[in-house]
Amino acid sequence: MTEPGRRVRRTPEEARRLILDTAEALIARTGPEGLRLQDIAAAAGISHPLILHHFGSRAGLVRALTQRAAEELKDRLLAAMTQPEYSTGEGIDRVFEAFRGGLAQRLAWLAMEHRDAQRGKPPGPGPQAGVDGDAETASILRQIADVLHARRLAAAPPGQAPLREDTVWLVHLVAAVAFGDAIYGEQLRRSAGIADEEEGARRFRQWLAALLRDHGDGGQPPVG
Amino acid sequence: MTEPGRRVRRTPEEARRLILDTAEALIARTGPEGLRLQDIAAAAGISHPLILHHFGSRAGLVRALTQRAAEELKDRLLAAMTQPEYSTGEGIDRVFEAFRGGLAQRLAWLAMEHRDAQRGKPPGPGPQAGVDGDAETASILRQIADVLHARRLAAAPPGQAPLREDTVWLVHLVAAVAFGDAIYGEQLRRSAGIADEEEGARRFRQWLAALLRDHGDGGQPPVG
DNA sequence: CATTATGTTGACAGAATTGTCAATAGGTAT
DNA sequence: ATACCTATTGACAATTCTGTCAACATAATG
């Protein structure tokens, strides 16, 4: 089957993508303890020195994962929150979906690991100013708030224009609750005595959508 | 100074408490990578086999930490959410404070680590029915919702009694957003262009308190 | 004071992890 | 074809981590 001397040779970009994809899947599935070079290599069908070759060190891999997670969050959240149906139930659903597939876990893990990595660094100004990945996250909520606020201004009755700060906190709220829900929502729901997890999660999203619609329209009761 | 043969001898409860306290502090400070028996032992001023002696294995220690974190969450949330001033700004503040000191990080980490531990276990019914720590979390939101709902019913004008489900989701929302905020709030705020983190966090809590007061009272605009 | 029970520790074993290095092999250019 | 570049790998090194074990020390009990 596998003749000796049969190697796959990828472009550096392909190799990096393969490694990052596999690492992401592992983090999502096996939790924080699951980022071992050998495991990643085994799951990707490569040898672990290849990871070192492409990322320099384990820390380099973590840095790349952080950047990628931030980028992914930006893409998904922007897509979910700036579409026309946002603030209807479907819009909220899409925001919650944005954190699925382990992205929330990855972000939480990286946020913690990141504080770790910063510890011990000399406080002097490093080669690049911001923290790694900051360039990606830097303006994500700001961009979303921009789009959303323009829409709210257009939709608001004259004399009742919402403050921009209100829109920012609205976006912040949805992002934070979706994040918290992705990580701890299931256990919260169980602790509230909700039996059907799938159904419970759905109803919570609907309730939240109604709450926000209510707030955004200035007091109109939800339809249902 | 330290004569040879000078040992501290604790009661098992004291020893366990010392170890758990130290481990919690380490998790909060050094992130997920920081739970090494030797580190805990060094920080606690003991030798690492003592941890194995009291908890059997590293997994046993994690189990104990999980139970303790759940208990702590229950205590803090109950205290924060069932006091009279809840749903005012101060009440919300206290809920957010409940997750401070690394509790949110610990819960997130343990939630992930836990899925890890479950993986590999045979799907058949184990010796104890529930997952470890579930006995502690089992009813926390339910208890809070009970207290809160009674108060809402008493305060509501006749004919406008809120549904119990509404109260449950209210509690769920606050818990989820406080959780998400504790872990990723700072980065969200930075990505929204908020300069002063302390001040930004405070204003968000105030805004959220106003939103909830608005919802709970049935449409009254907030004071500010 | 002798005995028992057990909290506590140092030393060691085994496994696993990151990182290094020389050698191999798949493309590409000359 | 030949030469060159570099993606890829197997084997090895060094460190570190969990877990074991016999020995020691401390408190309680007779």
C-alpha cells in the first residue's frame, strides 16, 4: 500500500492550513489539554517536527491559532450581525451559531493561554506594538456597530434616534451572551431544570430576540 | 532555621483545603497550563506526593476542583441575585463580581477539561448516576429563579403577572452575559473602541441594568 | 512509655512532550 | 538530466510531569 519513500509535499500555505485546521478541531474536541504537537501531527497524518518547521515553536503555533480565531470571529460575527434580518429571531440564531464548532472554546482557551504567554515578558515595548491578533480583533465590534447603528437610525421614528452608545452595548450584549452560552449555556440550562437541551437553547434565543426587538423598537410588544 | 524532621501535620480537611485553595489561585493566575502538581505543591509549601495522597490522582484533584467551583458559583450567584436590590444597578454589579477572581476562568477551563474526562468512559451507567459536581449545580438557576419569580409576582401590577419562563430566561441571560463578559468582555470592549476598560465595563453593566429594569417593569423608560 | 494510625516526604520510575539535527525526497530552474 | 531548494521525516536529547514506594514523623491511644 504505502511504498517507502512516498511523501506528500505541500506548499507552505497548504501545510500551515492543514496543521491549523487539525489543531482547531483538536482544541474543540479534546479541550485545553489537547494541544500536543504529537497529537496534532498524528491527526493530520504528518510528523510533529513539521509543525515546528512551519511555526518555529509551540508558542508560534498558538500565536497563529490566536490570529486565526480572531479573524474567524470577525468574519462570522460580521456576517451574522450585519445581515438585514438581524434582530429577528433568525439573526440572533446566526450569532449564536457563529460561536459553534468550538470557536468559543478556542477563544476562551486562547484568551487564557494568552495571559499566560504575556506573563514573564519584559514590560518594555516589543517589536510590534499590539498584542498578537489584536490587529484582527481591533475593530470588530466597532465595524458591526457602525452598520447596525446606521440601520437603526434609518428605521427609527423621527425624534427617537437611539444613541450610538446604545447600539454599541447592544452588540456587546449579544456577543457576550452568545459567548457565555456557547461555553456554559448547556450547564446553566440543566441547572434551571430544563430537560430538552436543544429545545431549551432555541427558546432562550427566541426570548432574547424578543427582548431585543422590544428594546430596539422602543416598547412594542413582540408578535408571538 | 528549619531543623530536619520539622513537619507540619494537618488534618485531612485542612490539607485538602490548602491544596484546593492553592490550585484555584494558580488556575486563575496562570491559565489552563498552570495546573501542575509540582507547581501547586511548591506554591503551597508541600511536596507533590501529598496531593496524590489526598486526591488519589490528578483527575481526582480536578474532580474536587469542579465540585468546589460549582459550589462557589452557587453560593455567589444566589447571594448576588436573591438580595432585595437585585435588578438595580448594584444587583447586576454583584452578579458580575461573582465571576471575578478567576471563577469564570476556572469554570470555563473545568467545563472543557470535564468533557475531556468524559471522553473514553464507557457509555454504560457508571457507579454514580450524574456527572461529578452536578449535584452542586443541579438546581442553582432553579433556586434563583424561584426567589426572583416570587418577588416579581408580588411586585407586578394585577393582570400583568410575568410567566415563570420569563424569569428563568432573565436569570439565564444575566448569568450567561456575566460569564461571557468575565472571559471575553475586555477584548470585546477593546474591539469596540472603548478606551477606559474600567469605565467601559461599568457603563455596560449600568446599561444592562436599565434594559432589564425596563423589561421587568413592562416598558417604563429608565431614569437616566 | 510503647503502640498504632496516618500525614508527610525524598528518591525513583516510566511515560510523554518539546525541540534539534542530519538525512531523504519532491518539485523547479538551469 | 543535473543541480538546487526546501518540505518532510526518523532518531535522538533534554526536560518535565504524574505516579509509586519505602521510610519518617507526629499525634492519639493503651
